[in-house]
Amino acid sequence: MSILQRVTLSSASKNIFKVYGSRLVNSTAKYCTTNDGKEKNISNVTVIGGGLMGAGIVQVAAQNDFDVVIVDKEDEYLQKCMVMVRKSIDRITKKKFPDEPKLASKFVNDTLNRIKTEKEPSVGVANADLVIEAITENLDAKWKLFEVIDKAAPKHCIFTSNTSSLPIFEISKVTSRPDKFGGLHFFNPVPLMKLVEVVKAENTSQETFDTLFQFSKDLGKIPVACKDTPGFIVNRLLVPYMMEAIRFVERGHANARDIDTAMKLGAGYPMGPFELADYVGLDTIKFIVDGWHKNNPDNPLFNPSEMLNRCVEMGKFGKKNGEGFYKYTN
């Protein structure tokens, strides 16, 4: 079993997420019916960004009877996205329909038939009830995107970002619909991880929030509500936890391996903080902490770490490139 599967499926991991972690009528939105016969006011979903997270969101939406448009700027990226979706659907189908080839084939075909690809964002959002942005964690890039699609999307369309580190309110400022803007933070791998953080920013209307909360349930996820605070719930707790572990080593109080062993055996965590940091990516953690520190310089939880900075400067990003706090072999 891979590290990813252990994080996803272990009872300890489930307990961590338990700890850390009205029906509305919109006359302008289109309605369709879910499998349990209830109406939903989101039918057409556009996902912008065909990377790992975007592909996972596309898959779970299409599997749950939503019509989905995936938008990315190059045919190559769209093709890679669809390959990821197809491989993931095939894995799920083998478990869902192990002895029913006809049902398995229908499930795959129905899911894929609900997905369309598009290179132009303004075209991709033309009929959207909901947009989920999943592009790079760069505020300027997100602003440019939302400025374009704000002019093209229907007035009733709700905008969301899958950001894990940027303020939802800041992203929404360039649009004419901050009341219809919220956060939908999924977790990787999206098809397996049940949690979605539904983020209510300063100007997000209660109606928008409730719609996003119900949409998350319609995907078969377990949503949790959160205000627009840095890192939301999971990252706000996990990143300072990893950073304090790094500072623990910097102070000479213990070494990384002993800290990992202590947290796994003493706290029942599936991974220690240094193993987790290597899995997340040291460059990713540095990016998040630097952003938080810039916006909240007086919060000691967000102080940078010289040890982490040196690792990133040396190109030690973690498991993804073979070395972080530990060395890895493929």
C-alpha cells in the first residue's frame, strides 16, 4: 500500500480529519434532479485548470451527474487531464463493478460523455452554473482569469477557487459578484478524499454558501464550513504543526526521525511531520508560509524557517524529486 493510500485510508488519518476538520431556490439557476430525487440548482460545472486537482474535481463532478467543462490553455494539458480522469475512472470501476462488465462500461461511458474540453475560458463558462478555479497559486494569475470570465459567465453563475493558501476575498475583488464567490478546497486525491472545506468570505452571501455546501454533498463529499482565514482549517493546523517540528530540530531538541517516530507511535498519526512535509513538498510549504508571513508578520506561527529555506535553496523539495528531509528512491 502506498503512502498516499495509508494517509487516505488509515483509521488514524480519518481521526485526524474528524478532529481538524435548506433547500434554496434560485429562480435564475437551472435545476436538475439528483439520484435521490432532490432538486439541485447547479447543473453545469466549469473547472479551470487541468492539473492533478482539476482532473480529480472534473471526475467526481461527472461521476455524480453534473455536466462538466474542463478548461486549460493547451491541447496537451487537456489531453493529459483526460488521461488522468480515464485512468482514475477505470480504477474505480473495477472496484465498483468487479463482475458486471456491462454496468462498468455504461458507468465509464456515461461519465466521460458528461465531460467537454475547452481552451478558451470565456467560452468554457458561457453556460456555467458554477466555476471552480484550480490554476497555479498566484494571485495575479487568478485575478486575470476572473476578470475575463466575470464578463462571460451568466449572472447567476457562482465563482469558486480551490486555493489552499490565498484569501478568497482578495481573489474575488476583481469580479462584479463577490456575493457569489466562495471557496471550495478539495483534497488530493480528490476521488478518494471525502473532505471539502467550504469557505465563506467576507462578502459571500449565505445563499451562495448554502448552495456550495449542498453541491459538495451532491458530490458525495463531507463538507465543513470555514471562514476566510489563512489556510482554512486543515492547512492552518497542519502547516504550523510541521513548521514547529522543523523549529524543534533547529533548536536542537530532537532529530527529525525521532520526532516522526514519536508522533506516529505517541499520537497515532499515519505520518510524522517530516514525512508529511516531504510528501506535501518543502517548496509548497515555504510558499504557503512566506505568503502567510507577508500578510500576518506579527503571527509567530507564520515565521519562516532557515532550515526549510536552505532545503528549498538546495533543490530539496521532498519526495517528488527524491530528497527532502529524507532521501527517496523510485
